[in-house]
Amino acid sequence: AGLRAVCLSWSWAPSAQSIKTARRAADRRRSLVLSRRTKMEDFLRTCGAALQRSAEEGSVVHVVLGNEACDMDSMVSALAFAYFLAKTSGGSAKTPVVPVLNIPRAEFPLRSDSAYLLRESGLAQDSLLFRDEVDLRELHRAGRLALTLVDHNVLASADRDLEGAVVEVIDHHLQERAPSVSCTVEAVGSCATLVTERMAQQAPEILDRQVAQLLYGAIVLDCVNMAPEAGKVTPKDSKYVDLLEMRFPDLPPRDALFQSLQSAKFDVSGLSTEQMLLKDLKVVSGGDLTVAVSVVYMRLEEFLRQPGLQQELCEFCHKHRYGTLVAMTISFNERNEPFRQLAVYSPSTQYREQVSRALERAQTPALDLSPVGSACGDVKAFRQGHALASRKKVLPILKDFLREWECSTAPCGDLDDLGELDDQFDHSCCPPFEEDARPRRFSASRHHRRPAPEDEDTPVPPTPMNSLVEGCPLDNGLPKLSAEAVLEKFCKMADERAAEDSSRGGQ
């Protein structure tokens, strides 16, 4: 129609040859677009075969791993950065590069915004690889793993044994890693911004429309439609969103894309309480305490009104071996300004009070928490005055608290005190532990749960993971424990301490 209108305005009729030429050009453009749209999918679909080939040849695999929440930014950063490495220096035939999403495949449907973006970008979920499909520990034990971290800069406690395989980091969170490997950590709104920057600067030719749409969607959603009021966007985020829009003017309109992604992200209809909590969850630990921090996409009062909530929270923490749950709810007004509330749940009064106190007293940043009513006896609820303090800001507060907690709860005192914490739990609201229940070997990530080695004769209580050491004390099997052995160990420690004190006094 456009061609016909141009012809009429010039008052001449196109020849059959010119029409044929125009159609050929349109077909070539369409074929080019289609070929570009399948490059990423072709890459993803080769990853499984590349892993199999690597296993047969005994060669190294370069895995690009997102964080354990596996939100859209983490997913897109892993896919796009792996694609970048595969097309540049990291993608030799002998060292395949594969992106791995850091959750089990069964949990991916809960990431409704990510599923929507993949669908709109023409990528199939079955072309992705998930954490439960790639044995990273076995690869590492065989000396065949190179690991790049995106959207996080330190491994979760459960994965600290993989630290020796880390070769590069690209992230936008608070830097906790000592500078031992190639490390790009910058406080921008989205990790996808840093990936876009790397691609635009070092390999602009591989930044096609399909990859651009993935990156564009992740940045726009993470930066809340680039609204300064949300406190997320930085000048660098804006720079690379503008670059993507300029290079690919046929990208979806920004406002429409954001609204679609935001609607998908906040859609929790049909989800159980457990699914809502698993949808966007990270876990940290220290000493005997494991804290799950979940972003819940509804207002707190609506969440707390759910029938049977306290029972469901108790069962959730019991099932996943969490001592405390922090639920951070978020909603936005028409100006994209966030409204945040926060709830702390634990069946242990001590855990609940200590975590709540740490959050209330925090100064970097101060959360400005105001108590609000809660119908659940084991939940302390708050309105969060500092609405720009997202989970990214709250996690360092909890990590600092847990480091102090670990030091303060080091083994000391009488053996009669060891059961005190367990006595604080109201077991009437929770199902009893199964007789064959085994501790879950994870503390900073719920996604890498592995049952401990089976021991038919000696059931043991859940054993917390120490988030400040590598590996787990039970990696070589369960020790045979008795009250006498524990008492003997404590006496030996006391004798050694006395000997040290005596030695110092002699000096």
C-alpha cells in the first residue's frame, strides 16, 4: 500500500520488474530478520550437545551462572553474556560456553515475567539449561569447570566449594569479593546494562535485535521504566537503553513493554503461599541461623490475610530448613514510586526478635521501619519508610547481623544449654520431622539442595551450614556423635584454652 501511494503521488505506474525487485528486497529483509532471530536460539540449542561432547572428550566447560533468585536480570545476563563469550574469545570448540539458570527447571514457570520476555523474543524454554540439569560439582571435581558469575559476585554458601573455578565476575550489587579474578562490579540499576556495555564496546556485530530485546526488557524492568522516582536508574542504564532504542527502532515501545513485564511479574494469581515465596527468594546464613528473604508481589495486609497463613509459613520454613523468613512486599503507585512493607516470621521468639531488631536498628541504610498490626502471632510486621531500600540494600544488613550472630553463638557454656533454642519452637503449628529427615546442604541458596549421605542407623537433626567457610562439615559423611564425645571435646577445648592462658601469663 505504501509503494502504491508513492507511485500515485508521482503519477506513474510501476513496472512488473520494479514490483518483482521490491518483493525480492522485502523477502531478503525478512529472511535477514528471521536469521538474526534464530542466532541466540541456535546457540542455546547447541549447549546441551556441547556439554555431552565435553563429557566424552573430558574437556573444560565454561559455565555462565546467574544468581539463585534467577530473576529476569539474572536470566538475561547469563544468556547474553554466555552468547557474547561464545562468539568471542571464550567460545573455542574445545571450551564450550553454556549459560545455566540457577534454579531447578520446575521452578521456572514461577518467573512469569521472564517466561513472557522469552516468548516475546522468540526463544523457547526447552532450549535453556537449569541448575538441576548440570552437575557443577562433578565438573569441578574433575577439573573441567570454568565459572563466570553474573548478577552476583560471591558464590552462595552452598556453592563455596566451586570458588576455585571462578574466572570472571560481572555484577551490580555491593562488592563482597576480594579482587582475585577479572571483576566488573558497578552500582548500576541492572546487570544487563553492564552486559550491554561489554557487547557494544567489544563485539557490536553480535548485538542483534533478538539479543537487544532481551537486554532492553531486563534493563527497563529492573530500572522501573527508567523512572528516577523509583531510585533504581543510573546515567549508564539510560545511556544503554537509548543506544538499544537508537540501533533497533523496532523494539517494543518502552512504556508498553514495561507494563506487560510488570503485569506478568506481579501476577501471583493461582499461586500457593509456598510458590509466592519461592518466586523471588534469596537465602543467607550464619552460625545456626538460616534466613530466607523473599520478595512478595502484593501488599502486606493482603498477604497476611490469607487463610491459614501461619501454618503455611511454618510448614514452608520447616520444609526448607529456614530459621527465619523475611517477606518484603512491594507495590507501585501511578508515578512508579515504590511502597514497601516488611514482615519477619519465625516460630522461634529469639530468632524473630533478633532479626527484627537488626533491621530496625540498621543505619546503612536506615530502613525507617514502623510496626503495624499482624494477626499472626509469629509475625512481626512493619511499614518501610525508606521505600527505595530494595532487597539489594537489605541483604548486606542481614549478612552483617549473621556474622555477629555466628560469633555470639559459638559453642560455649554447659551442655544443658544446647537444647534451649529448640525449646523455643512451637511444634504444635508444624508437622513433626520425618524419622528419616536429613539435613539440607545449603544455607545461602535454596536451589542447590542435596540430601546428606544416607545413614540408616543414626538420624540426626538439621545441621546448619557455616556461610563463612568453604564446603560443609558433613561433606565426608555424618560423624558418629554421642553426648560423651561432645562432652569430651568441650573438656579438651577448655584444657587447651587454660594452657594458652597459662602460657600467656608466664610471658
